[in-house]
Amino acid sequence: MIHHASLPARDPRFTAQTLARIMAGEAMPFPVITGAWIAWSGDGVSELEVIPCDMGFEPNRVPGKEPVAVPGLGLGPGGWHVALSTTVPANEVLRIAREAGWPAQICDRAGYFSLVEVWVDGVSSLEILDPKMLARYNETFTADTWRQILRDFTPAESGPEVIEILRARNGD
């Protein structure tokens, strides 16, 4: 279970407020890190910490202490992303994201499920699942279904080749 994640943003307050709208929740300051904000989910359980884009974390050298925020990292594309569920309908998520100036689109994942792909500041990927999308995701993407999928592939098969095989299998 992921309880929270952090992501960098050019304007943490604006980003947290926008994410809170997508998550049907609220945004609050996060004074632990100068300039940081938190976007809470509507149920008040999950949260995204939004830190200034020039900050990052490194381990604290003092045992038992929290990581240290350090300046100077900058904002750029990376491999990190997270899938979030929300009660907000997909078309509203798209509207909110586009209103914020973020690229967003509905994407199909090889016929298994769909999601709204939102790119915060054009570089940090969030996969948003509205209630209908979440139901399909929970039905089709589990450890058991993934084991079944993996049985059909050799270690040499990867990337676009596998995606095309999966699409064909699902009639896409």
C-alpha cells in the first residue's frame, strides 16, 4: 500500500491545489520543507507531497532521523510515476489538468484498462483512475493476472513488441 509520495514542481502551492482538485481533497502547506505543499485525497488518507523543483532528498547521516532536503537538483523527466484513484470523473480530471497547463489525455493500457495520464509541469507522470477506470484496473491488473501474462513471454521479448502482443490478445 502506498500512503504518500512526493514529486517536484515549479510551483508547489499551485500544483498541490490542482492535484487536490483532481483528488477531490484539499491542499495544505508542508512546512517541513521550505516552500512545499501537500495535496490530500478526499478521504484524507492518501497524500502527495509537492516539493520545490530544485530540492531533493538525501539520507540523513544521523541514525533515526528523517531525510534531508537539499537544493540544486532541477526539474526534468524521469522514470517515476504513480497511479492514483479519485472520485472525480475522467473528463473533469482532463479539464482540471488542461486548465493548469499540464498535458493530459485518456490512455488505453494494451486493452486491459484505461486511465488519465497527467503530466505535472510536463515532466512528472500521474496516472489517474476515475471510479469506472479503477473498477476495470482492479479486475484486470493483479499479481495473478500479471503472472498469467508473463507465462506467455520469453525474457527476450520486451517493450513495444509485448505491448502489440497484448493489444492483439485483447482485440485492440
